Amino acid sequence: MKITVPVALREHALLDFISDFMHAYPRIKIDLLISNEFIDLVAQNIDMGIRFGDLADSTLVAKKLGMTVRYLGATPGYLSERQIPVTPEDLKLHQCVLMNGKNGEAQWHLGKRAQENLAARLRLRIEPRLQLGELLYPSRGHAIGLLPFNYCDDLIDTGELVRILLEWTSPKTPAHALYATRKFIPAKLRVFLDALQEWNSPFCLPK
């Protein structure tokens, strides 16, 4: 069974989940492809993909797994040498790491608890092509990052990261399991989907 997931899910939690699943169902073999590229599941003969974000119209079937959100964070060392942002506009004075920036600029869409929304237009110091870089550079003190909540929480607990602009986050983003439209779902895929939906994933907010 071929499965594709984004780079954000390359961590041990998902690998442990797949390992446990393969022990429980030793006759089911899993070929895991980790990539942020948009892959045509049908053309590539892939059984299932996990995607974050709103979905475009598609012939694929989508099973919602949960929601995720991102926080703004930086290291204590980075913040000790600069003025800590008080408003989203203050981010323009800082180095920020974003994905897919163009011409040295990109946007973070931030929402406030009071339902106020804005698009913060920022300059870039680094434009990583892989999400690994998006996580690495803020955690090494180079910039402010808009980071997945689970990654942020772990580093905050150890004191390696400080969350800033506490009332501002990314919009909540859905995570889906996608598979091709079929009249009958193969038994191995159905079993995996059931296990995935029952899994208490650290990548999604508590239900």
C-alpha cells in the first residue's frame, strides 16, 4: 500500500504509528513517500495521501483527521538582541522565515482571538524549500517562525523557544486523508483509515 505524507509528518510519532500498524497487520506492507510536492495520487498509483489545508475541488474522497494551527515563536537568544514584537506590524522589523516567498516578501495570515484577521506582509531572511528549514532556522535563533503548534509546544516546554504575540495565530487548518473515488475500498486501506482516525495524533489539536 502506497501512502504519501507532507514533510511535517516525518517525525517519530507518525513513524511509530505506522510501525505499530504493521506489527498489528503484518501482511500489509506500506511504501511511505514523504514530500511537500502536490502528487497526483491516481497517476502515481498511490493509495492514500495526507494533506493539510483547504482542499480544491477534486474527485478524491477526503476523510477529515483533525485541525492544526501555527504559533509565532523565536528563541530567547534572538529576542534578547531585539525588541519583542507587540503587534503584528512589528514583525516587519524582524527577520522571518516563510515558505514559498517571492521577491523577498510573503504573507502570513494571522487571526486574533477576537476574530480580527489580517495578512502580515513581511520581508524574508531565508526562504527554505523544505519545511525542515522552516522549523530549523527559528529554533537556531536566526528568525521568527510561524510554527506548527505541536513543534512549538515541545520547544516552549524545554525553554528553547518563546511564543510571541500570544493572541495571534494562523487560521486553524484541516488535515485530511485523501484517496481515489472507488465503489469498493480495498480492505487494507479501510483498516488503515480506521486506525488513522482512531489515532490520537500529536499533529492535530485535541478533539
